Amino acid sequence: MAKVVLQQVTKTFNGQNVVKGINLVVPDGSFTVLVGPSGCGKSTTLRMIAGLENVSEGEIRIGDTSVNHLPPGKRDVAMVFQNYALYPTMNVFDNIAYGLRNRGVPKKECKVLVEEIAEVVGLSPYLNRKPSQLSGGQRQRVALARAMVKKPKVFLMDEPLSNLDAKLRNQMRVELTSLHKQLGSTFIYVTHDQVEAMTMGDQIVVMNEGSIMQAAAPMDLYQEPKNLFVAQFIGSPAMNIIPALDGSDRVWGFRPEKAVMLPDAVSPVSTQGMITLRGTVTSREILGADSLYYVQTEKGRIVVRVDTEHALHEETHVQVSVPLACIYEFDRETGKRIEQVNPSGQPEFVGGVV
């Protein structure tokens, strides 16, 4: 196990900075997830930690050692790729043992290590099978076992579940988080899927355009986003964003589950401390216990998550109310979050209807 520290790490391709002087601490034993849209620099960052890409500027430390000039094999890390990278002509045992044999581990010790790891990941019955005889989930376990058997300080994973179907991907998320707890090792995991990040990581690093937008625990990101990008990227469905209703040149945001929606014919008990938007239901998605309603208002389209039992039809005129305490305020130009709604001296604004 080891802490990983990045200090002012920059990566330049063809004169363009694709990673822009990032600072990051990955705690020893954490499950840290790098998440962001395609091209944000997350995979490049992982590859620099692995030694597969050179650092243009800055320093990377694994434990107490600066690894900038160490080759991948000397960094004591193991990487699991999206495509598994298994040897098709070798059986499961030989795929797992390949790295150990290259390091000169004695045959008897190698056998013990492989069988031990195979038991941990549930591959013991499949050691004599070829990769072509395995399911996608089993092949992924082989790739994990091959990394685990080296007992590295840090596991690096680049979208390892993206080739699996939805059901198996959900299953493997649970297995990976359980495996992390069992091993107690440092995991650094790259994904573009914010749902995957929220369900797996204990630290999530949100990246965009080569920069770190925010690094925090999952619920801290969800409840206390520092900027508009994080607010809209984290959460499914995304945070609703509307122009501020207090006359300021800012934007307001609220989570779909914080809104209360009623038919327009019904008057809310009180608008004190609330904002209320009037609009029309354009469509809905039934998710089971919950439903998502898409409502077109004068301030733009918003999404409301409500209990499925209280169904409304399309074209219904509705009013959507949100407590001011649940409103996030952001600077329109910089995207930075302002800590308090309406902080600029308009105390008379205690509610409103649009």
C-alpha cells in the first residue's frame, strides 16, 4: 500500500497542455476515482502514474519515492486495462502466473500464489480454461487476479468494466469494492460514468479540460459542489439550472428530488421561503418507485423526481416549488459557487412565482 501524490503535474502533446498542472493526494488504501467527460485528461493522468506516459512538468510520488524517471516495472504498480489484455493461447493459470514467471519466482511459490489469488476472485474452478471459454466477467477477474498476484502498492484501472453489459457491470462494481476492502490496497480507477464513480469511490476526482474541478467524498460532491461543472456532472439526472429569480446576473440550481410538483389548479400552502415555477409537463420516465417529469417553464426545461404513485399526464399545467434552502447559486461567468443564495443585499426576496 502507498500514498500517491501529484504536484503541479502537466502533460503536453504537440504544444498543447492536456493535463494542466494538477495537484492531487491519493490517500494510502483509498479507492480514488478519476471521472470526467472524454478528453478531460483522466486516462493520461493514470498513464503518467503508471509510467506509460512521461510527465512534462511536475512530480509524481508513490509512497516516499519520486517515480518520474522510473520505468513502469520499477514503480510497484499494476494496471488493469479496458480490453483485459489476456493471452488467448494460455489458460487462466498461466495468464495469472505470467508476470511472476518473468520475475523469476520459483515454480512452487508461483503455484501457491496463483491458487491463493484464484480463490480470492472466485476463479479456482476455471484455472485450466482458455479466455475464450470464459464469460466477460470471468475474463475481467483473470485480469484483476494477474494484477493482484504481484501484490503491488497501487492498483491502476482504466475503465475496466466498460466492455461489460449493464447487469454484469453492476455486479462487478460490487465485487471490486468488496475486493478493495478485502485487500486494503490503494486503488486508482478511471471512468467517464459518474454513477460508477459515486457507487465505488471513497474519493472522487472530477476532471474537465485537463484540470481538477473538485476532489471530495461522493456525497460531499453531490451536496456541496464547488462549481457549476461539478453540480451538473455529478447526479443523475443532472441538477436543474435556471436564471436567478432575484434579479441578479447569476444562475440558480436545484436537485430534481428537492422540488415539489402540483397541478397548477392547486395552490401551495405557502410560498414563504420558496420559489415556484409554472410550466407544462412535456414527458415523463417511469423508473419504478420514482418517476422523472420534464417540465417546460418560462425559465427553461427542468426535471422533477417524484413518487410514481402520484402520476400526472403529459400536457398537464403544473407548478414546481423549491425551498430556497435547497437552491445553489453560481456565478454565470466563472461557474464558481456562491455560498449563499441572494447574498448581495436583497433580503426582501423571500419567495417568488414565475
